[in-house]
Amino acid sequence: MTRPAEQRDAAVPTDAHSDANQGLPTSERERLGELALLFSRLGFTAFGGPVAHIAMMRQEFVQRRQWISDQHFVDLIGVVNLIPGPNSTELAIYLGYLRAGWRGLIIAGACFIGPAMLIVMALAWAYVRFGALPAAGWLLYGVLPVVIAIIARALWGLGRTVVRNVLVGLWALALVVLYLLGVNDLLLLFGGALLYAVTLGVWRAIRERRATASLLLPLLPGAGSGIGATLATAATSASAPFSLLTLFLTFLKIGAVLYGSGYVLLAFLRTDLVQGLGWLTDRQLLDAIAVGQVTPGPVFTTATFIGFLLGSWQGALLATLGIFLPSFLFIPVIHRLAGWMRRSPTVALVLNGVNIAALALMAGVTLQLAQSALHDVFTWALALVALVALPRIKFNSAWLILGGGLLGILIHLLT
């Protein structure tokens, strides 16, 4: 018997050796090597924040290697949006888990985070040594237009998978408008998903002339609040003098409970490290956030910068481990729940709603990024050239990003 389209679309394979393992090499070592090379390259070249990271992963996993389908990729985006932590990093971890099990989970996450961590540590050293950040604007001037083109192309492909009719398209457009008007992204994600599920469920009930049972989605943002409160107590109950243990527990708490963008991360860090412990000044915190934004890889490597400022390389490693460790633990848990999600028609509807809302949020963030990245003739021309070139090039898009950066440097030197 064929499952309803919404339930089928929201399905997330529960076997780690699912369609992500199509065309596997014969050796597990080869699979792990592929993951290490792929995510290390992304760690060094994935500028532009989470939306750009997701676009580049789609290009690698769906388009170039065809390891998973677009629908499966969209489902994974929806699932990682249900759990706290850095979503693009969690997507990398999940893709590694599907491709090569536990070892793949660790390799993918570590190789995606590692390059960014090393770059941020180098910048933190320069910051401590010289009292300021090396200029990076000239590099991003050429990189960001290419990144915008990569995101736009990914959104087009994902949109064709998610938006299957006019009503869904109008719903997604409404969510984009609400996001741009300043409505909280978590409210749009979870509220939009639940409203979509309820609306479609009621419509089905009317059509089929029968009542439908309601299910509550257990994976709400407050699900980790108990653990977070316990860790928060442990982290902030220590004395004000600097402690590596307190540093680790503080970032572990943040990684376990934080939903939302880098601005939400800023609020958490200011509450804990500036106001609570008094370890940082507001200026240092803003500089740390800026480093996370302008370097490739996960934005949460802001923790690496802060850890280095406070406790040298030991502090950098512990802060990085603390903020990313929950993500490595959440992915196997959410994967185990995927089977139940798949069997529940109600949760399947909610997952469809999450997919639509997540795509709408990605579109909203992209529009905001484009406003800051495309501000003159050169940046617009570079973005358009990259957009036209992407479906035609045979080489990796990382070379386009590198070329954009070199052009940005050249323009800087000539002006």
C-alpha cells in the first residue's frame, strides 16, 4: 500500500547504510578518506555562514556525487532544525553518519570543524599579539558574491523539491516576508511547521469526513532546558577567577540549548562571559563574533577565539569541544527517532512543515546576505557570472570561491 505523499516525503531513512551509501567504494577506509577530504575542503572554503555551508554540501552530496537524493537532503535539513546547536555542522555530522556510520560521524564533524578552528586560532593569536584583527574585508569582497550565487542555485534546486504546488509556494513566501519583517526565526520554524500540519490535517479531515487524531511533537526547543539548566548551574556556580573547567561547561551548556543565529549566540555569550563571569569586554565579544562571521566553516568557532583569548590553546580546544560536543551526541539520537517520525502521519506533516519553513528561512537569510554582499557593479557582475558558470563547470566550486577572493584582492590593490 502506498503511503500518503506527505508521509513519504518526510521519511528519513533509519538505517545508516541507506541511500547515502549508493556507489560505495569497497573499503570502509576509502569511504572515510572521501569524507575526510570532502569536509576538510569545505572547512577551508565554506565562507558565508550556515546557509552557504548547506548549499555547498548539497552540491557535493546531491549533485556531484549523487550519494543522496534532493528529497532526502531536504528531510535532513528539516531534522537538524529540530535540535539545538549549529545546524550546518549537524548536517555535516549527519551526512557523515549516513555515509560511514559512527566513524563517518566523527570524521565528517572533525574535518569540517578542524580547519575553521585552526584559522580562528591563528587570528586569535594575531589579535592577542597585535591588539587588532588582520583586515579581511578585501578577501570577502570577492568571495561573498560567489557564495551568494552558490546559495541561490541551491535554493532553486531545493525549492523545486519542497514547493510542489502554488499553495505551498505562497506559504513559503509568507514565511520569508515574516522573517524579513523581524519575526523570530524559531517562532517561524516551529510555529510555521505546526500551523502547516494542523491546517493540512484539518483540511484532510474535512475532505475525508472523519476526525483525525492529534499528536504533539516532542522535539520542541525547550526539550533540552533541563540539561541546560543543570549545566548552567555547574558553569556559573564557579568563582569569577578564570577556570578551564568553567570555560568548558559554559560552552557545553550553550551548545546543548542554543537555537537560532549568530545573534542568539551573541546574547548567550554576553550573558555568561561578559555579565555573569566578567571574563570578556563587550568589544572583545564583538570582535570574537566578527571572526566567526568572516572565517570559513562553522560560525560557532567564535568559541575557539574566545577560548584562546582566555586560556591560550588549551582554552581554545576546550571551548571548541564544549560547544560542538552536543551536536555529535544529538545526531545519533535524532536518527533513532526517525523511524517513529516516519511511521506517524501527524509527525510526517510537521516534518514537511519544517522543511518548508527551513527553506523559507534560508531564502530570507540569503536576501539579507545579498544586500550586504552585492553593493556595486563588480560584486553584482561577479555574482551573475558565478551563477551562470555553476551549472556548466566540471571542477569544484571551491575554485570559483578562490577566484573570487583573488579578484577581490586585485581590486583592493588597484584602488
